[in-house]
Amino acid sequence: MSSVSSLTVKSEVDLSAFNTFGIRSQAQHYVKLEHIEQLPALAELLTQYPDYIVLGGGSNVILAEQVQRLVIHNAIKGIRLLAQDDQTYMLEAGAGESWHAFVKYCVQQGYGGLENLALIPGTVGAAPVQNIGAYGREFKDFCHQVIAYDLQQRQLRHLSPAECQFGYRDSYFKHEGKSLLIVAVQFALAKSWRACLQYPDLQKHPLLAQKDPEQVRAQDVFQAVCEIRQHKLPDPAVHGNAGSFFKNPIVNAKVRARLLEHYPQLPNYLQANGDYKLAAAWLIDQAGWKGRVLNSVRVHDRQALVLVNNGGATFAEVQEVAQAIMADVQAKFAVDLVPEPSFIQ
């Protein structure tokens, strides 16, 4: 067997560098996937290790101190321009590529569209699973297809956006498609680019507010988004965190009306189906958690949606804080919060 297609399973591997929350975690068994040629060997390996997880950049997970299963580190790389015509650039990126690095590459090459999604931590392969989004854009807006390997059927699949069943921070890959390991993603980026500046933070940013909207470039939006996120959110390399910790809850019009009677300042956003998205950060702040520290976990003082590792945080401590926040928000507003990260043991 060649070195490209073979795989090596390692035992007791330190995962501290593979999760942005910075929990000192160890994998009972670990394998690094770097080439698509290794996929058949991986499928065979899973007959010995049927209990497994796939780990990318570790930006949306909370790992236990001991992960008692096989950890598959998806590190498949590569970026290429597949084709272009008068309307569209078609690109492909490997699942193991850094998401932010890919967005930056696209902007530098003149491929506009993804700039609102700059500085979102994680990998390209994690983006469709979570249907990541920020500042008026979502992953699904640019997805042409997702290439995934079915670990049970042992074959590659090419899934269209419809087959991916994208929702708010949700997709097919979280449900029926759990046996699919994402290998690469193909993007369709329109050449008729137009800046998406619907969010007040972007509209007020000096780099964008002083320009005619028609003169705004993708590079301008990219820079503004990076500066806004760097101001609001802690750098995981400095202060361990998993990004936005809770989903913004979606409620119906009746619940919204009830809440606005008591909390007229509640930020809420009409959705296409007539429901309303609430600002989880505002709910958490009003419940008294912004800036609060419990054990070794801190709620960020500038963005209540972010939990920070204050140094030496444990899996149990993160769980405790998350559950306490959810309980207090439920008690005050009768609204359920749902964590974004997966808790993995």
C-alpha cells in the first residue's frame, strides 16, 4: 500500500491544539486524513473503530478531557478555479482548508461574494454542516455542490444545495447525512458582484460609510468585517472560545408580540416564513450574564453570545455554564436557547 493511500492510527493524542476552546483533551485513537485516496482505507478502518467523530478546525466543538472514540482529523487541502463564464466563477476547496484563509484568497483573486463571512473560525468542510452565516450572508448562498464520501456505502456523492437541506445553522449533514464525510466544496461566485451592507455595523463602519455603495469593493467589506469581528470577539488563539455559543432563537409572531409587550427594545428580525429571529446575545445580557464568570468560564463582556475559557476550563464547567444560561433565559423570557457547539465525549 502506498504512503498516500495508507493511514496510521495513533493512540492517546493531545487534542488541545485541535479545539479553539482550548480544553486539554486527549483522543483515545486518532487518524489524520489528508488525501481522498485514503478514503477506502478509512472506511475499512471503521470496521475496527465504529465509534468515531470527524474533527476539522475544532471551532464548533467542546471536547471532553478524554474522547473515547476514533477522532478523524479531516485535513484534505487544495483550492482551484474549476471554470468560469460570463456570469460565474466556479471554485473548489478541500474540506481541510481554513475557511477564513479561503475567503481571503477569493477576495485577493477578485472573486467576490464570501467577504461577509470573513474571520469565521473553522474549516471549509465544516461550513456546510453548520450552514455558517454572518452579516446578511450564509454559506448556502454560494454553494454549488458538496462532495462527500459515504463511509457506509463507500462511494463519493455530489450533493446539490437542495439535497443538503440547508437551514438556519443546520443541514442534512447533522441528521440523515451523519455518515457522510465532506471531502470538498464547490462554490459558484457571481461576477456581477454587489456589496451586501444590510447590517448597521457595516453601514456605520468608516471604510464603508464614506463611500458611494456603488464604489464599495469586496476588499472593503472584507476589511470592515474583519475589523468589526476583531473588536467584538476574542481571538481564540489568545482567549479560548467556540465563537457564537448559542443559536439566535426563532419564534412565531404570537411569542414575539408577547415579548415586545414587556421588552419593547428586544431586537427581532422577520424571517421569510413569517417567524422572527431573536438576538440571543440580548437575551443573555438581559438575564444578567454578560461579563459574568463562573468557575473557569467567562461570558464575554463585549459579546454575551461568546463563552471564553478563562484558563483551565473543563468540559463539565462549560456544560454547567451553558445550562445555567439557558435556564435563566427560559425563566425570564420563556424562550429556549440551543447551543451551537457539539459536546463530544
